[in-house]
Amino acid sequence: MTDYQGFLSTAGRDMRESPIRRMGALLGKQRGIISFAPGYPAPETFPSADLQDIAQSLVSGSDPYVLQYGPTRGFRPLLEQIAGIMDERGAPTSLDRLLVTTGSQQGLDLVARVLIDPGDVVMVERPTYTGAIMAFRNVRASLAGVEQGPDGVDVAALDAVHQRLVADGRRVRFLYLVPNFQNPTGLLLSLEKRRALLAWASRRNVLILEDDPYRELYFEGAATEAEVRPLRADDEDGRVIYLSSFSKTLAPGYRVAWIDAPVPLSDRLEVAKQSADMCSGSFDQRMVHEVARRGILSRRLPMLRGHYRDKRDVMSDALRQELGGLCTWAVPRGGFFLWVALPEIVDADRLVERAVRHGVVYVAGDAFYADDDGVGPGGRNMMRLAFSAAPPDRIREGVARLAVAIREEIEALSPAAPAARPAPPRPA
Amino acid sequence: MTDYQGFLSTAGRDMRESPIRRMGALLGKQRGIISFAPGYPAPETFPSADLQDIAQSLVSGSDPYVLQYGPTRGFRPLLEQIAGIMDERGAPTSLDRLLVTTGSQQGLDLVARVLIDPGDVVMVERPTYTGAIMAFRNVRASLAGVEQGPDGVDVAALDAVHQRLVADGRRVRFLYLVPNFQNPTGLLLSLEKRRALLAWASRRNVLILEDDPYRELYFEGAATEAEVRPLRADDEDGRVIYLSSFSKTLAPGYRVAWIDAPVPLSDRLEVAKQSADMCSGSFDQRMVHEVARRGILSRRLPMLRGHYRDKRDVMSDALRQELGGLCTWAVPRGGFFLWVALPEIVDADRLVERAVRHGVVYVAGDAFYADDDGVGPGGRNMMRLAFSAAPPDRIREGVARLAVAIREEIEALSPAAPAARPAPPRPA
């Protein structure tokens, strides 16, 4: 029998499975479950008729490269469109700064590989996106977490942690941020803090990795385009590496996202991508390009903002009705997520099993708390609910199921009460 | 000014650009150039009408997951088809051994990340595929090269190098092989050597990474299906990690390939893929699945074998006619490549510039020679010519241009002759 453990690299041994992907796998195991776990866009918003038309015209068209290997940087006309999008976001760029990636997850991975040696420090918010935690851990970065206020990361705390790390002789490479409708909290970083973070990065000679998948999904009346202005737009010092994606505004199945980075870094990122997957899908890139060229992408945005705002309202109303006295949450001004605090005695991770028995699933908060510097775990009583994917009636039903599970759990945990019996499994 | 060099990781600093991708970039710079550089499949073989029909039916169909994030392992029905393909290749497998990758390049990258710590040794053939060299180097592997005989890698030399490495206290992780119509040499590894290598891997406790993109493209009359039997098929000891792809038999633009690996490794590879790009394209995987389901994939194979055999003949005949007395090559029995030896005095790398001036490009042989253990460079007078992409008349014209460039180069290098003037640039 071959001893495979003995063949693994240190990274290969230490890599940890994505908690969100694990939750996603639960989906397949039980029919009829309502999932608030993965942050999937709503499939009913995908522009199917347009995509059908475009797919047909691409395959029957005269471009012999539609199905061929493409340049590692990406399909040139798409890169030009991305430059236009960066312009609209207040961050003019040039083609030599841009790289198409196979989803933003690849952007996180490439940046990590090009910047991180084992033991180097990445500073992250507490909580932060699990996919980023994974990408940084897989190159054996050490993650230093900094708490958030209601308008984003605490800049004074950030600097204090940074100074402590530097005093300890640690090499801090960058700060990772999701400024707009953060995953998992839904928080919007204030403009004042954006400015403060840019100044801090220059003063402390740190880079900023700005991950911006949700910016177009601000909710009218709750946030404005001015409030989602990227840090990258005011980056006079070349400190910001910017990631964004078409996954949330068109469809994630195409795996088309991009990196904008200072040229010396984008050159290295291109070489890293050559060996990671050579090039992103040629057909997918042309699909996205044609959707953008026909104006479909920008035309869809008001609809998408309304769609997700309505779903946020449905979930928020249902939560208020079902769990109003028991749980708390801040109503997000955009994006996909509600970040809900359960009563202190409830462990969100342990609640998952009971929730699944009741036919609903979410991601427990502790998955989003990284801190390798001793602050310890967090988010024990928090849960991330994605309101993006399920239709409204399923959102209401899911919240109702969740409320039953939570009340059962509280009852089971109360010392006075007799141990609650597990609920019977739901019929399929 | 930010000092970006100071921010790079060791890997980020040391990563080297793909020589093939660099050659590819030359393509875009000069109109009318004939490229024998990248191993692109022939676009005229892509089944456009079928793909058009399938694309339309997918987007207009009832599957709400066509454009959604998918499982990291891959689209389940496609995985089942891949299991069927493995069966046909004499290597029955199970779904928990399989992982869809974003092209085989990602397979190389994931295997490298999961198995290699900096300084670990990968054994490779001299010459070997540059994309593999890059993937291994980017995780800072040390590459030990072993010479080939006419029927593949020299097993005695392999063992001698291995034993020397072990005596030096080095950790040898795996042997990387392209057994069928190797890139760049076109060599077919003999069945006898396949058996010998499996026995060697067990005896020496080494894994084998078998990269098998070209196996379906054996040329009738020159090789048989029995001769392309994967090592994986006779791997009784669980030593083989097997990579293959749809890029050469359907189209590379979809970026759909796969890994078959022992379960303890495929589990780690899945986690590595979660953080590398989360999942491969959902639409692309369904396209490939539907092409296979309709029987198009297997129906195309006789046509493809004939197509590439004919192109091989065109190139081989043109070479014989134009360069018969000057260059030598073995006629490959399948695949995409002719591996040509120039006269000893010619440096293939230096010849590139002159060839480009004459309107033709190839990949110089030294790019395929990795050896970090002191054997030194190789392939100085070798060139890889891909006959796969260009139409027959362009192949003939390209070889004619190459012949002019080579004769000019020889003349310029001959001590007796006066220095040749550079050829005038070709009109566009």
C-alpha cells in the first residue's frame, strides 16, 4: 500500500477544505433543502435569450479563435472593455495592467503566489471572505485579523496590529479588503476610511488587495455610486491591486474576472497564470465580451439592484417576523448577504446539523474568522445568510425553518428545560 | 515610487515566462507569419455546427445550473463520462478518483502544489514539455533530467540518476512522463518500458505523473490502440496520477481536462482546486458533456487521426524536399509535433530571429531541456515544429521559408564565406 501522506507537500497536507463548499455539498445530499449557504446569483436573472443568441453567433461566426487557446492576458477586445469599466469606476487604467482570470478566486490565488513566502503576513478583516482565507493559507501565509466597526475595518487597530507585527520582525505584504457589501457582513466601507487606508498603506509601505465583486449591486435609496468608489480610484501611490468579476453581474458559470495591478506586478501575475491554467476559456471570454458590447451588461444593472434589494427585504422582513426578539443584524445596503447574530448561547456551527434536519442551511460565522496571531476564533454565534439565490417564497419558508431550529436549539441548551428531542427528518 | 520587487515572493521573482507563449506573442507582431510554434489543434476540425446546436439547447434548456457556480470536482454527468473514457482506455476508475481541471495545465499545477515542497525533486525526460517545467519550477521543484532512447526514457539512466539523488539525501516525488507522442519529440514510449517504469516506481517508492493529451491521435497504420495503453491501466500499486484532456480531441477553448488519482491524493487536489479557481466553467463542462453524450467525440476520432497524419506527411515530405540532406528527424506515429535536428553548427534559438524575418516561427529546442542538477542545457540545435494548426499549403510554404533561413544561417556561420547580409523584411 502506497503511503500517500508521505508524498504530500507541506501546503498539500495543511490545505483546508472550504466551509462554504462543504455546506454546498450538503445541498446535494438532501432533497428539498433551502440553501442560504453559497452566495450564488439568482439564475432567473441570467439573460438566457441574449446568451442563446450570442452563443449561436459566436460558434457560427468567422472568428477561428473562438475555440482555440487564447493569450494568457485575455481576449484583447474584452481587456479593452474592462479598461472602459475601470474608467467608469473612476480608475483609468492601461491594458498592460490588466489580466483576465478564471474567476476572482484565481485572482486571489495568483496574487498570493506572487507576493507571499511562507510565514509572510496578510492582514484581513475579522470576519473576511473564506475563499481569500483559503488562497492565502494555501501559500502558507500567516493571517492577522483586525476587527471591524459599523463602517468597516478599524484603522487605528489595524495600525496597532501592523506595528506589533513589524516590531516582531514579521513581513507584512498586504491588507485584503472587500470594501463594498463585504462578504460575509454586507458592510460598506466609508469613504473616509477608504482615504485613511490609502494613506496608511503608503505610510507603512504595505499593498492593498481590493476585492470588489459586489460594487454594482448597491441598492437604490440605500447607497449611491459615489459611496462604492474603489480605493483603486484614489490610489496615487500604486498601492492597490484590484480584483473584480462578471460572476455577479452576468453569470458565474463563465469564470471570467480580472485583476488590475501595477505593471511590475501584472507582469509577474501573467507568468504565474501561464503555469496555473495557461489561459481562461476563449468561448467564455467572448460571451462576456459580446454581452458587454451589446450593452446588455449595463442595461441589466438597475434590474439586478432591484432584484437583490427586494430579496434582502423579504429576508429581513421574515427575520424580523420570525426571530425579531432573538437575533440581530444590520440591514445591508447592497450585495448578497445578511450577517445575523444568534443569542450568545447558540453555537452557529453546532446549529447547522439541526437546521439541515429542518431543511435549511447557512454558513456558520467562525469560518470567516482568521487569526494566526493568537486573537483566536470568532463569530461563534454568527451566521451568514445569502438572500441572493432563493426565490422569495423559499426565503420566507427557509427563515421559518431556521426559526424553528433556533428555538429548538435554545430549548435544548436551557438548563431548566428537558433535553429536546431531535426533530423528525423532513419528508423529501 | 513603490518598490514592487521588494514585495515579490521567492516564487514570484523566479517564475520564468513560457517560451512557447513568447513565441506565440511573436505571431501577433507580424502579419502573414506562418507559425509552427504553439501546438494548436486545427480549427477547421472543430465541429462548429454541432457546437452551435448544443450551445443553443443548453442556454435555452431547463437546467438552472448551466451558468451557475458548479461543484469543485466537476459536473457530475461529465465525471461519469470521463469514468467511461478511463474504462475504454483500460483503466477503470471511480468518481472519487476524478477531478475536472481548467485544462491539463491546471492539473500539472495542482499536482505540483500538492506534492512539492521547495527543493523536492521531479524527474523529467530530456527533453520534456515546457508547461510542465514551468508548473514544477513555480513551486520551486528541482528538476532532474534523464535522456531518452528512440522508444522513450532510458530506464537504467533513470534509476542511476534516482539513486544518486537519494544518496545525496534528496527527496524524489515523482517522474513526469508524456508516454504517447511526447511533447516535443513525438516519441511513443514502448510497452516494455511502460512495464519497466511501473516496476521501477514501486521498487523505488516514487509516483508517476502520466500526462496523456495526445493518445487518441495515433495514426492508423503507424501505431495501434494497444500501443497507447496508459501506464495507469497496469498500475497495480497506485503509483500513477493520470492527466488527460478534451483540448486536442474537441477544442482547447473550453478548458476542460481531468485528473485521475488515488483517492487520498484526489481529495487533496480537490481542496487545492477550491482555492485555485473554485470550479471549472459550468457552461464549458456541459458543452463537452453534451458533445460526448451525442457520440460526436468518438465519431470524430478517425477523422482527426487522418487529418493530423496527412499534415504530418505534408510537413515531413516538405522537410525531405527542402532540407533532406541538412536536417534529420524521426517521423512521429501520432500527435502534433516533428522534432528536427539542425546541423550541429546552428543554434536554433539564435535562428528564430532570422526565421521570423522570413515569415516563419517555431520553438527552439533548449526550452524543453530542464536539468537543475548540473547536466546542463541541451537541444541547442533542435527545433519543435507543430504540424497541427496550419493548412497544408501553409505548411509547405512555411518549410520553404525555414529552409531559406537555415541555409542563410549556415552561410553566415561558415568561416570561409563572407558575412551574409540579413534578409530584407518580408512585405506584410
